[in-house]
Amino acid sequence: MPVEQSRLAFPAYPRREIRFHLIDLVVRLMPTGWKYCGSRILLKTPITESEEIGVPEPYTWMWAGPKEIAYIDQHAEATSPTAYARRAARGDRCLCIMLGADVVGYQWVTRRNGCVMCGFGPGMEIILFPLARDQAFAFDLYAYRNFRCRGIGTMLKGLLYQRLREEGIREVLSLVSPDNHAAFRLQLRLGARPDRMVYTYRIRGWSKTFLGPRNDKQLNKWMQQFMLHSVARPKIDLVRNANRQ
Ligand SMILES: CC(C)(COP(=O)(O)OP(=O)(O)OC[C@H]1O[C@@H](n2cnc3c(N)ncnc32)[C@H](O)[C@@H]1OP(=O)(O)O)[C@@H](O)C(=O)NCCC(=O)NCCS
């Protein structure tokens, strides 16, 4: 079921401004460490026909197998330890850019449903909207610090879109934090369209997600801030600096 049709499972926020602040306050005041409030922008990227994306030597790309999953799990920059193996076990896939046997960046994708804290332990993951047959949900895009600003993130997205298109996917959904300018810029550059806000709350085992309304003031505000403050990052040559980490 596409996001448009899944709003019943996902109540829109009628008077979001007041309710949002109230729920936010309640969650923040809860006397427990197990709580979470998140505001993300839902991005929709139409997958169109494109030229074949090449990966320049000495780099290669592959879908992660057990070796690559173990590599990213044990890496010092691992953001979701143990979740990687859980995701792989249920069929989520991880596209990797490799330098020899080392992973330098990766991007996860699922055709099951949208999620927050995808693959985290029991009771931690928050399941969002279901996906239509021709939709996929991309999450956890990561380029290791020493390999940023070399086009790895762009390449991962491009490769992913191409592979998904071959599988019949026509739209990729993803979530981005409004203040994550690097990820936001990258996705906008590749054709992503900000759709609406997604507000997620958790208190211990209870969680609730709200889909923001169209023409969301908060989203417009974030977009304005982004346009004003986002700046291009210095670019580093990917191939010339392959061995300089
Ligand atoms: C977001 C993230 C994945 C971006 O990865 P990245 O590899 O640095 O991204 P790219 O190099 O493709 O793009 C960065 C810049 O390099 C430029 N670039 C693109 N191709 C390039 C190339 N061949 N050579 C050099 N630079 C290139 C891009 O134009 C881009 O510039 P911009 O700032 O104007 O957008 C990375 O910053 C990261 O891992 N962040 C932490 C995790 C995170 O926030 N993930 C997103 C969750 S939604």
C-alpha cells in the first residue's frame, strides 16, 4: 500500500503545532531513560532510467554477505551494532562500496516497510508505513569518515537506484533528519522530493508515529533554514586519494 493510502494506520496531525509540542513535552518529562522523540523529513525519489553508474578502480561494489556484515558490525564507527545481522537475517539488503576487502561505505534497503531504528533489538525498532510493490525504503546510508566528500554516498545512491529499477521499483522512500545537511543535499541532488514530516515518539515499549500534514509549517521552516545555511563541502578526488586515509 503506498504511503498515500496508508494514512489510516498513520493519523495525520490536524492541529499539529499544539499537539506536537504537548506530546514532545510529555515524552521529555517521562521519568524513564527509555524515551525518544524524532522529527524526520520523508523523502520520495522517483527512480527514472539513467546511464549505467560506474565504480572507478580500485573500488568495487557488492551486496553485503556475512563477511561484510561482520566488518561493518565490528567497525569503530558502527552506528547500529548487532542490528546489521538482524536486518540481513530478515532479508534487508546492504549495498557496499569496497576498497579491496574493506567496506568504505554502505546503504541499506528493504522492501518490507519504512522503519526507524531499523533492526534494533526487540521493542526498539519502530515500524512505519507499509510499502507498495514498486516502492522500497532506503535507510542507514554511511560513508566512513576517511572516505567522505569523494562521491561514495552519491555512488551508493546511484547504484542502488539502478539495481532497484531493474527489480521494478519506481520510487524510493527515505527519512532524513532536517539538520543533516550533508545527507539532505545529497538526496535532493539525486532527485528526492521532500514529502512531509514524520514525527515519532517512544516511551519504553510504547511508540507512536504521526505523518505531518501537507504544507507543514515545520517542514517549510526546515527547508528555508536548509536553503539559507547549507553549503557545499570541499570535494576530494576519490581515485587519487584511494590509499590516503
Ligand atoms: C551523508 C553521507 C553518507 C555522505 O557521504 P559522502 O560520501 O561524503 O557523499 P558524497 O561524497 O557523495 O557527496 C558529498 C559531496 O561530495 C561531492 N562529490 C560528489 N561526487 C564526487 C566525486 N566524484 N569526487 C569528489 N566529490 C564528489 C558531492 O557533490 C557532495 O557535495 P555537496 O556537499 O555539494 O552535496 C556521509 O556524510 C555520512 O556517512 N554521514 C553520516 C551518516 C549519515 O548521516 N547518513 C545519512 C542518514 S539519512
